[in-house]
Amino acid sequence: MRKARGLFYDLFRDHRFAVAIVVLLSLLFLALLSFFSPYHPQRMYQVARGCPPSWEHILGTSWLGQDVFWQLTFAVRNSLIVAFVTSAISRVIALFVGMGAGYRGGTPDRVLMTIGDTTMVLPLLVVLVVISTILREWLRYLSNLGLLLAFFSWAWDARVIRSQILSLREREFTFVAVLSGMRTMRLVWKQYLPHILPIALTTFINNMSWAIGMEITLAYLGLGIDPTVPTIGTMLQAAIYRQALFLGLWWWLLTPIVAAILLFIALYWLSVSVSEYLDPRARFQRVGLGR
């Protein structure tokens, strides 16, 4: 219990971590509110069109007759689902590939790294646009979009994990474990995994930010999930396509933009602060031992 308190105390001393947590918790609260929405997220003309922000409609209404605030709650929830599915699946792939390739070496290493390098050099946006066009019906579901994005987001992190495993493989505790008869899988998961988890955590956060950005990009191009399903991307695409600024409905366009900016900043600050906290050199510097 004391260790947990000390951990949170150290992290909250960094203003970036504190602000990021507050913003993310606020957005998560918005996502939870979607379960109590009085409106259906995909139905149009449920309220008066084009009303400015008021006590009745906090963020106004869109030209499609939808309450922007309640649409935002669904949009944040769905975007976070896509980001979480992408990050979770890609982290599992990156861990298995990186740890397996780094420890086994030889032919498995060359094959796995070749596959990863091939995905990294592809023009990703062009490939995603082509695949989204071909599999348009399949990608209408949030989980399927997350699967597609996960397939293209594991390679770089797997290479980072592999390099860490290559370093750990040459340390003394590895030789001791091998000479004591410890099995390979037990050595990898018991001895190496604790060293890899900080990398997996920070890359998980970064990957969430990347997935949200790609979802917004695909939605803006009219691809990806069903455009009637509210996400930050589809909200932005609908406002632009319906010429919200020309109609004077600035709140309709500004809402998804502000939500996206807050998400990107919060995830970035969270990643940076956690990464610095887990870096021993940065911790020594904070307590004055780095000199």
C-alpha cells in the first residue's frame, strides 16, 4: 500500500502526468455518460436543428438534428474502443515477436524481422485507404477497424523489444539461469518480461494516440467504420461535409477538434511522464543523484 502511494505521489509531482490523468478521466467520464444518453446515437432529427449552445443543449445541436454533447459522449467512447483494441492486439504481437526473435535468433529472427521491416516501409496511409476501400463492409465495425490498425502498428515496437532482449541475453543473470536448467519460456517470461513491460506500457499509450489519428484520417476520407456510428473522426467528417462553418454552426465543428486535441495532448504527456519515471537515469536526475 505504501509503495502504491509513493508511486502515485512521485508521478503526480510531474504536472504533465497530473494534467493528463485529469483530462483522460474527464473523457472517460464522458464515455460512460453515453450509456445514459436520452438520444439514439445514429438517429437524425431528434432535436431542433442548428441550435447554439444553451442549458437545454450544452454544446448545441447539429444540422442533422442531433445533440452535439451526447454525440460527443458516444464519439469519445467509440474512438477509445478502437484505440484500445488496436493497442492491446498490437502489443501482444509485438511482445511475442520481439521477445521470440530476440532470444531465439537465427532463422526465426530473420524471418520475423523481415516481415516487420516490410510492414514498416509500406506507404501506410495508401495501403490503409486501399484496404478500407476493398473491405468497406467488413470495416464498418469498431473491432474490425482495430484489428486492421493493429496489424500495421506492431513492427517498430517489436524491433525495440527485440533490441532490449538482445541486451538482456548477454547479461550474467541469463547465463546463471541457463546453467541452472531454467527452461526457455520460463526464462523469457519470468526474467525478461519485467524489463520489457515498461516499454510495452509506453508504446501502448503512444499506439492509442496513433490509432485515434488514423481513425480520424480514414473517417475524413469517408472510409473506415459506418459514418453513422459516432466517433471523433465521423463527427468531424460530418461537420465538414455539411459545411458547419458556412452555416455558422461553429460548435458542431469545434467540438470534435477540441476533443481530439485534448486526447492527443493527454496521451502524449502521459507517455512522456511515465517513460521518464521508468527511466532510472531520469529518476536519478530528479532526486539530484545524476551529477
